[in-house]
Amino acid sequence: MTTLSRPERVAVARLQALLELLPTALDRQLTTAGVTAFEYALLEALSEAEHKRLRLSALAARTNASLPRLSRVVSSLERKGLVERMPCPADSRATNAVLTPAGEKAYEVGRGLYAEAVRALVLDALDGSEVDDLSRMTLAVLTKLDPEGRLTVTTDRACPADPPA
């Protein structure tokens, strides 16, 4: 039977703790924008998409959300007036999520809050080379977890944000 060494157990336990604590901490920082960190991720994806719209299935794939979870969150964003569902003109079976003008404004407010939160919660604890190390290490793990590159951050292995090889 294979077991993990103590340093391996500590590293994985710390990673799991980070993955548990960071979303909640980001949610608290984004309250002024009226969105959660996951809702912000959806608004960001729509903001970056052509015509500010994506099929729900594409949005789910981009955020690694199940369709039921995505549908619930999109419904919440609809109630807030930030997103609208519209039929997909290219495929009558599909539905698009479309960013509204209010959604664009919430995204812009959230973008600044998100940047401040990420800097305060994560980046300020690291120096420049450690940020590069974090990027390199997380890409190595993400490449194992997402070999098909479903998530945008793993799609382009030569992302301009990646540290030099």
C-alpha cells in the first residue's frame, strides 16, 4: 500500500485548506458588488465572450460547474438583473446567458474589488519569484487535472501570464 510522506500530507492538506478558505474570503470582499466569487467568474466569462453571451453549456464548461449548479446561479443573476437567458439563434435547443448593462456595471465594480482581494489575500504574501513559482506549480497540477484544457486557464499552455520557461 502506498502512503504519503509527512511533507506530502502537509502540502496537500494546506492546498485543500486554501481551496476551502479562499472562495469564502473572496465572497466577503465582493459583497459591495453584490456578487459571490463564483457569480463574478460567470460575469467575467460573459464579459470576455463575443457579444457578451455564451451558451449555458459553454459557461458551465468554462467554470467547471454542473449544469444544475450553473442554472441556479444564472437564475440568481437574472433576479439581480445582471444576466438574461435568451434562445441561441444557431441552435434552438440551446440557451445563451447574456450579460446585461447592469451586469457589465457589476462586473466592472467587482473587477476592482476582486483585484484588491486577490492582492491582499494571496499575492501580498508572496514575492515576485514566489508568484512565478505558484503559477508554475498550479499549472503543473491543472495540466494533470484538466488534460483536455476545458478550463480557459489551462487551454493555452503558452498563456502570456505564465512565467518564463
